[in-house]
Amino acid sequence: MTFSRLVAATLVAAGALSAAPALAQDYPTKPVTIIVPWGAGGGTDATARLIATLLENDLGVPVPVENRTGGSGVVGHSAIANARPDGYTIGIATLEIGGMHYQGLTDIDYTAFTPIGLYNADPAAIFVRTDGPYADATALIDAIKASSDRELKASGSAQGGVNHLAVAGMLNALDIPVARVAWVPSEGAAPGLQDLAAGGVNFATASLPEGQALMDAGRIKPIAIFAAERSAAAPDLPTFAEVTGVDFAMGSWRGIVAPAGVDAAIVEKLQTAIGEVVQDPDYVSFMQARGYAMQWTPGAEFGEFLANSDAQMGATLEAVGLAR
């Protein structure tokens, strides 16, 4: 090889090595899409749209939100995992990502994602119609015990979703067959709660913030919460353990992820920008007004959380007979 060719080859190689850092340094130069695996109107959608609005100011580019529903959360989570790992498609992962593969719905698990940060975790609550026959959680539980299999119906999430597991886990904890209550799947909490308000199901499970609009309208009411302690947002609402004497807790979480393999410098930029968003006064006031718990657990620590959540989901699904 001549000296001139050697120099040219060296320059090409150097350019290739520097391309990724240069791209990361310029990021972003076009819109960054946030994929939401659940329907419009639910808690995941509401928080995602707020984050997107505030993130536009930090990143200086549009941040559109796309709802990719279907398949009990598989469609949206798969869309995030299978996107090009360039930082221009990110999304909201929810607790269900730890359960879908155990149920045989997909091969995708938490390892298909780059963890950016956990921003919310809320316990589930039991809701009934305000004008319905159940004055409190004891009345509902007594009705379930006295019913025949699948006579009573519940909703609040997809099959195997957090709110479904809340009901299945509750029944299991009370030594009631899980098949006693028929689960009516929904693409998120909002349609499940609407079904409750319309009389399509006997009760529903969702977080308190997700039920707030229908609570304010006087159509539904919470009767117990699956948490270790009472909620500061609803101090008069008893915990499931207080009502039954049985310890059982279950709740949802929401975190921002990207496809596996995104450049570390881009991930750092996103973590920094979203870390600022979750401290923004508009974000804080929105979350507080609706009773959403706030936190920011970025990077490796969120990755550990994902691994632990996956293991816990597997154990829960196995215990209630939903694992395949």
C-alpha cells in the first residue's frame, strides 16, 4: 500500500470511529416520538403527554405521542423495542412488560430496552359504582364469596395487566378461586372504569389518579387500596389489609425506556432532560393535583428495578395460575 493510500484509509477509519460521538453530540435534530402502549385518557397516556410537552422545551424539537394499543400491551411495547436504536423513538414501559412473556404473549422482556428512568409508581384501588350495591369492601368481598363462578365481573386492564393481577392476587390472598370473578379485558384503566360506570362490570381496579375524573363526577368510588399504608391523597380510604386482615399490595409503575443499544451519550442526554422535566413546577403541580406519586430513578438503578419487577411478576403469575 502506498503512503497516500495508507493515509486515506486511516482517515476513513478515524471518521467512522468519530461518527457515533458526533451524532450523539448533535442529538436531537428531528422529532423524538414517545410511544404509549395504552389508550388515550388513562394515567400512562396523561403523564406521557405532559412529559412530552415539557420535553419539547428541553430538547428543542417536537415530541409527538403515539398510542399503540392492542395485544394486552404487546403491540406498544414491541414497537418501542423494535424501533431503530437512535434515540428518536422512546416510550413508556409499564409493569405489564414483566408479565407478557410469562404468559406466552411475546418473547420480549425488560432486556429488550435501554432504561432511561422510572418516574411514577401508584398502588391499585378497588372501585365500585357510587349507586351500586356495595357500600364498602367488606360488602363486595362477601358478595364475591357468595357468588358462583364468573357471576361477577371486573375490569381495569388487559389480561395479565397490573389491575387484573390486583384482582387475581386479592382472590388468591383470600383463598377464593381466581375463576370466581370473570375478568373483562380493557386497553388500560380508563375504558375499564368507564365500563364500571356504565354498569358493564361489578367492580374495577385502577390507581386513584386514574379514577379521579369519574370520582369527581360522582359515578364511581374507591372502597379499598392495595398498599401498605393509607394514601395521603385519600386518608379515609382503608387499605386492603385493614379491611381483611390479609397483607396484599399491588400497584402500577411507569418508566421511560428506549430500544436496547442506544448510544450511551444519547441516553445521558435524555436522562438529563427528563430529569429536569420531572422537577418542572408544571409537572409537579399536575402530578400532585391528580394524586400521582412522583419519583425519578434513572439509568442502572431503573435497570435493577426492571429486573426485580420481572421476577416478582413471574412469581405472582405463577401463584395465580396465569403463567404458561
